[in-house]
Amino acid sequence: MTRRIVRTGIQLGVLTFIVFLLVFFLDNRYRVLPQSIHNHLPSHHEGLIITDITVNTCSSLNPLSTCKLDQDKWHRIEKDLYLNTGWVSKAYVHIKRKREEDLTDEDRVIIDVRIGKMDPAMNEKSQAAEKWESRPAGIWLKRSAKRHATDSKKAVTAVDVLFGSDAVDPRPGWELIQPTALLLDTGSGSKDARLSIRRGPVHKLEPPVPRIGKDGKFKIMQVSDLHLSTGLGVCRDPEPKGANGGRCDADPRTLEFVERVLDEENPDMVVLSGDQVNGETAPDAQSAIFKIVQILAERGKPWAAIFGNHDDEGSLSRLNQMSLYNSLPFSLSEAGPNTIEGVGNYFVEVRAHGSKHSALTLYFLDTHSYSPDEKRYEGYDWIKLKQINWFKTTAQSLKESHSHYSHIHLDMAFIHIPLPEYGSTTNKFVGSMKEQISAPGFNSHFKDALVEEGIKVVSCGHDHANDYCMLSENESTKEGELWMCYAGGSGFGGYGGYDGYIRRLRVFEIDANQGRISTWKRLEYGDIAKRLDEQVIVDSGRVIPPQSN
Ligand SMILES: *[C@@H]1O[C@H](CO)[C@@H](O)[C@H](O)[C@H]1NC(C)=O
């Protein structure tokens, strides 16, 4: 009896060990996001010319395979073309590159790239001087002697890999090779790998200077919780149910919504208040980010972004995503000081019309992700003391320069995760509170700092189905001191639910001449032309209570 128990015990132990090993092995091998990808940032060095491109495929089952070609000759682009989902294969684009001044007369440089099964020459009418050369994965290269190509700035100077049938490349000088994805032995559905190339030198980007319009107005569109994926993404709780025969592609629908409101509202600036990327469905976060930046850049809209709790759950850390943001057109985003917690603690000055003075200051703070102390404080992380001190010091140091502005200077702040005070019991709010407020369990009192520094409005994202603005009043004077707003969730890749929640976004309109801030929301479905819950929240620089409540 005892021996049988012992034997069963040993068997169980061995079995558990095997299962553990198996899970450990599988988990490490097939994790969507290996560490190597976390550290990836496109490295497009200045002054380099691409002389060859190839694709190297190797077995993902062979632990000894590095899947790298001769490193003296080839540079590997650090993105597995199967996004680490290939059970048998991994594949990487490799490039040969040379400094322009090191090119010899024998060197040939790439002047064109196509992807397809057939030689592109078959479709060319005239007989070109250069022949197309075939490479693996359906790549065709047209190469030319160096002297022809570099003269004309036609030479390819950088190569990158993006994923998805909806991939776009918003970087100036870059061209996504369309319409075909790389031809790999197994398709990866809507996340197939595509090549993007740059011709000529890196374009120097001038950061935009946001400015109040001639009419004294400045409009900010706050787009929160886009939850974009690599590829089309999967719709969660779309409303109305069963529309379009139940067919719904998350990202195209999200972006179509944002594009429509961008065109109708024509804002002066866009704030992306976190969870732009739905990390777990974004094994290539860059492809997800490019989709929103493309629609902003093609409209020339300056944009400032902060991170939510999901942005860095994909392939890029906060720091790497911020470097990427910094390299993209019309970005106002900044990492902020590295001496305080978080990435993306910064401010943006909106200048007065026809003057160098700031009329409006926008503060951005990183609200991090999950609680570092789940036992004591469940849920989400909080704004740290050093961040609050940075905010106070910054606000105080700007006061002197702001005093030169001829009108009332206004200040607003944007965060991702709501502050604990968003859950106050007051009837002074406009909009709907459909879900429980998921603020941090620990109150670091950032709200008090906002009030002390005279910030009139703070707006967050995070809770997709909450879209209200709540008034905070001074306890003794009962005067309004701060409006705390939600943007509402805009993305179909994020949760909806909660009694038929319709995706939405928030607009703020600043009237600098009147010291006024108005706000309203726009809906994705239903009464789509309407300004929902339009209200003046600040007038003559003073926080004012709801007008009709
Ligand atoms: C409330 O108002 C009084 C009087 O203006 C002021 O002294 C006090 O600091 C305010 N309280 C807070 C929490 O701001």
C-alpha cells in the first residue's frame, strides 16, 4: 500500500517535471516576443547604400542555428518574417550595405525592388538596360553601376520589414513595396511580411510648432485606446451587433472612424492618450504605430502621445517606442527626463497667434502600467513622487514666461490611467459612467498638484466605456477647481461591451481670446454628426460648473 503510494508519488513527480520542462521549452521557443525583438529598433545609418538584399530561412527546431548569414558581409534586419509563430521556420531579411564613399566601380547598387513570382521585366514594355535579379521570397532587384545610381539619388539607402495587409510607412522617403507580401512557404494570414525601402538620405524632420489660430481658437482631438494590432486585428464587442453581416476588421474600422472625425473636426493637434498598441496582438508594434501616424501625417496634424498599460506588451519597450515616435513626422512626443519614473513626462507649449508667447501649456505624464505592490494596492500603478515634483517645478518655472502673455494663459494635462479622484461621489459630471473606475489603489495625490498649479482640465483614457467629465470643487469654497475628463475608447481591438458601448473620442476647443475651454465627444456609430455632451468647462480662465445638469 505505502509502496504503491510512494511509486505513484514518484510517477506523478516525474510527470510534473516533464510537463514543466515541456511548458518551459514551448514557452521559451514560441513566446510571441523573445527578448531580441524587445530591443529592436530600426538602425538606418546615414550615408549607407544597399548593394544586395536576400532572405535567409532556417529551421526553428535547430537550437544551434543562429539564422544569420556571414556577419562580415551581411546585416540582418532583426525581425523574424514569421513573427516567431513559425513551427518549423524562421526567416530574416539580410542586406549588404556600403558607405557611399567606399563604393568601387565594380559595386552595383539597388535602384528598384519588386516582389512577385514573375520577372517584372515581363510587364515592362521597353527593354531596360538592367536586368531584374531574383532573390528568395519573391524579391526582384534592379541594380545599377554605382555612378548611375548615386548621381540620381535613386539608390536604395535603407530596408525595413513591416507586417500586415494594411501596413503603411509614414516616413518621408520611404516606400512600402506593394501590392505583394514576401513569398514565404507558409502564409501568416493578415500579418504577412512586407518590404519597405528608402531612397536617398534621411529626411530631416522639423518638429511642428502648435499655435493658436487667427480666430483665437485651437482644437485638440483626444484619441484614446486605439488598441491597434499587427495586421487587421480582431474586433471586440463591436456595436451594433451583427452589422455588416457580422464582419468586422478592428483596425480598418478604428482608423476609418478616426479619419472621418479628423476630416470633420479638422483639429490643430491630436493627443494619443495611451494604448495606441494592443501589445499582445502586436508582435510588430512598429507596424501598428505606423497606421495611426500615417493618417495624422498625411493630414499634417501635429500629435503628442503618451503610453498606456498595453503599448509595451508587444515588441517594443516604452523607450524604443518613444525613439520611434521621435523619428516620425509631426510628432511632438518626448521621452522627458530620464531621472524620473516613466517615459513620456513632458509638456508642449501652444503659442499665441502672431507672438512667441505660450497661450496654452499641455502637460503629459506617464501613468505606467500595473501596481508594483499587488498585495497592498491592487490594480494599476500610480504617478510617482518624483514625477509630481518634476511637474510642480516645471509648472512653477514656466509661470514667469507665461505672465508675458497678453491674455489668460491656460493649462491642461493628459494621462492614461484615471486618478483615484475620478471615482468621487458627486453629481457634478457630464457623460456616462458605465464601468468601474480602474484607478490605482494608492493615491499619490497628483490631483492636488494639478489644482495647486492651476491646471484647469485633466483628461485620461484607459476605461473605454467611461466618457464623462467630472468637476472637482474646493471643499471649503465650493468653487470649481479642476475638470477630470475621460476620452472614451476609440479602438475596436480593445474591449467594448458594457451595455452596447459605442466607440468615441473627445474634442477640446480652446478659445484663447475668451480664456475658454469647451469639450464634446464624437461617436463611431449612431448619431455620428452630433457633438455629444457639448459643454463649456472653463470660461475667462475659471473652471465653471456644468451648465445643464
Ligand atoms: C480652497 O480654497 C481656499 C480659499 O481660496 C484655499 O485657501 C485652499 O487652498 C483651497 N483648497 C484646496 C484644496 O485647494
